[in-house]
Amino acid sequence: MRMRPFGELLPLDEARRRVLDAARSVNAVEPVAVLAAVGRVAARTVRAPRPVPTFARATWDGYALSSSATRGAGPERPAVLRVVGEVYAERRFRGRVGPSEAVAIATGGELPRGADAVVPFERTRLRLNRLEVPVRVDPGDRVARPGDDFPRGARLVEAGARLGPADLGALAAAGIARVGVFRRPVVTIVPNGNELLAPGAALKAGRIYESNNATLAAVVGAEGGIPRARPPVPDDPARIERALRRALATSDLVLATGGSSVGEHDYLPAIFPKLGRLLFHGIAVRPGKPTLAAVTGGKLLLGLPGHPTSCLSNAYWLLLPLLRKLAHRPGPGWVDEPARLATALDAPSHGFASIVPVRLADGWAHPTFRDSSAISSLAGANGFAVRAVSDPALARGATLTVHRLDPALVGDAPPGGPKGYPKRGP
């Protein structure tokens, strides 16, 4: 078995910088139905084409009246009005409300001419069509005036905003059925290795089920991309190259997993320079050292380690901010917060930064790492810490800055952490 040495290993921060500098955001715009646009990123600012509401309407079930009729009214001397009609949300009152008249009105109903306020049903007494109002009602009470929600020309959505329920509700209230959003990045995942089987296939001696497709597709989908997972490609450099070229033709980003190190069957280091300009091969980080990247025609290729923990760990600190840039989403994909270490941590190995997956609970960070080949190393983890090359060992109770992941990227873990896994040190 022949092995090739790594060249100079790139520092973690420099590797991430090179990848982000080479990445191009996906600027293609597509119209999407408002009902299907949650989580999408608005490509342009949208202004209200009309005021909302467009007419004065009741915000309460009650009676529409002229507030002047209740001047001086009180429990001992109620204003007495005659009920002359009713208004539902879909029907208007054709006449005019006189100074001693009232109209029953439902929430959302158009305020009749002559009325300037609404008094709730529960604050009145009705005997036949004789209405007693024992309270003073002020002009505008329980009435939404035209433009009270937002006037014509108001900014409903800012360009670059990720659309949430309230944004979409505002668009719908203004009568807008479709909104222009940035196209979601297409990310193709190409695993390679003779030992890999697709989940669901019959297990054979010496073979393992491929799991990086599942983890990376979940990350891509959670971060606004469209994942396209391909079946494992055998250890054949010509077939791997063809698979990557096909993926590049139809994708904004290609992720290759496995075959990224320096072994005899690690073909990505030789294939990537044929496809584009090599950005680096090898990062001074554990887990995840055998990682490489190339750029071609504005598209990026990332070669990630085949070991499940190494692959997903690199996806967190390297792929997350890349996906966010491609999809026009702000931030790196995590939020920093301090936590106290539940167990002591050794200093990083000489010359290598380290990625420490942790489960955050009640202000404590519980390291979960077991082994770079074990996906259970990340089971229950909802954040990670980056330990720099020069960081010292930390005792239990020391404060550690943790990158808490978006809830969409992590599952629920039992309060005591994942169960049933044998414990191993990092």
C-alpha cells in the first residue's frame, strides 16, 4: 500500500477564508407563491401596493355609532340609540348612521357612514331595538382606519430578508400572491469508496453503509439548499472524475466524501486539480485534516473526509458559512455563547486546532467526541467549540466559548445525553 505525504497544512481560519472568498452567491431570482415561500430569501424590497386596511373597519364585535352620541353617558344615564341594521365582514351598510342610531357590526366589517367608533356588545344593553350605552365612547375606538396596519408604499419585505410567517402574512394582506426570491443553491453529494453500500442494500462482508449522504443532505436542506445525494462511486479515478464533472454541470456546489487523504485509493487530490484551481489540500485541524477544495468557473468543489464524524464536523465549521453565503443568509450558522466545561479537556495536539462537539445544557458544555469514525460522536451534540493550536488544557468548570447550532441542525437528546454508547476519550 502506497502512501503520499501531506504538503503544508493550512490553518483552519485560512482554509475557511479561502473557501468563502472563492464562493459566489446564487443570484438567480425566481417567483414563488407566498404560501410556499417560508424560509426563502427575498431578492428585492417589496412595498405595499395599497394601504391595509383599505377601508375603516371594526376590530371588535359590537355596535358602530357616532361617538358624539355617548357624550356624558354613564351607568346612571346611558345613551339610548336605535339599532337600524347590521354589518358582517363581507357586507356593508348601505345607509348612513344618524346621531341617535347604531348598527350591529362584526369584527372586520366596514364602518358605516356617519359612524366613527365601535362599542363592544358586552358593554351595552339591548332591549328589542333599543340600545343602551352606559359608557363614553371616543372617536376611533375599536376601529382600524385605512393604512393603520401599513400605508401604501410601506416596506413589507426588505431585500435579503429571510421570509417568516409575519412577512408572508403582510404580503398576503396586501394582495400579493407571489414574491421574488433567490434560487436555492443546488448541492450535489458524491461519496466514493469500494466499501460503501447504500442504506437498504443487503449487507456484505467487509462493506459498510454510506452515511455521509444523509448527514450532509440534512445540513444542506436546513441551510436553504437543495441536496442531491448520489450513490457511492467505486474507487476508480475515471468514474469518480466523470461523476464529479456531471455534478458540476448541474450544481452550484459539489461535495465529494471519502478518498480525500493520501492513501493509495485516495484519488480526489489528483482529480481536483484537473477540474479547477486547487485552493488547498489538508487543514491543521482534528478531526478533519484530509480536506481539500478547488474552484472552477465560480463553482466550488469540497472534498471531505469519509469518516462520519470528521465529515460532519467539517460541515459545521466550514460548510455552514459557505452554504449561508451561497443562499444569501446572514451569519455563519451558529451563535456564540459561554458555557462551563462538564469534563476536563486536554490541550490540542501539537500544531493542530481541534473541533470539540458538545451538548449544551443548563449552562454546561458536555463533550461528546468518541472517535472520528463514529457518528455517535455527534449524537446529542447541539454545538461545538474550536480549540486553537495554542489553547491550553482546561479543567472541569472552566469557561469555554461554544458555537451553538441552529435547532434545525440538531435533534433532541435525552436530558442526560445520548444513551447506550460506550464512553471513549478524545
